[in-house]
Amino acid sequence: MASLSRKILWAVVGTAASKAVRKRTRKAMHTEYGAPRLPYPVRRRSGLGTAILLAAGTGALMALADVLNEQGKDAARAR
């Protein structure tokens, strides 16, 4: 049961951190009057290359999470 409550706690902390970072980033990317700070309109890219790049980045992030998880398990066993 403690495992479930710990997971819920981490989910809440992660959600709060994500919302805070997004809010600060949006605030930094706009002027005090609400206009975007970008010097020119950005063209939206939605091609195959972008999809592959996002998939590769997600895969790398998940692999890093797996390695860190295994490292934590090894550290717990060593205690």
C-alpha cells in the first residue's frame, strides 16, 4: 500500500512541477502586454522527420529512466 501512495505522491509532485514550469515558460515567452516575444511567426512543422525526432527523443528519455530505475534497485539491494 505504501508503494501506491508513493506513486500517487510522485504523480502529484510531477504534475505540479510540470504546470509550474509551463506557466513560467509561457510567461517568459510573452511580453507584459501578452504579445509573443518571437521576432517572426514560426512555421509549424509536422512532417515525418519531426515525428521520427520526437519518437527518438522519447525513446532516449525512456531508456534513461530505465537505467536510473535499475541503478536505484541496485543501490537498494546494496544496503
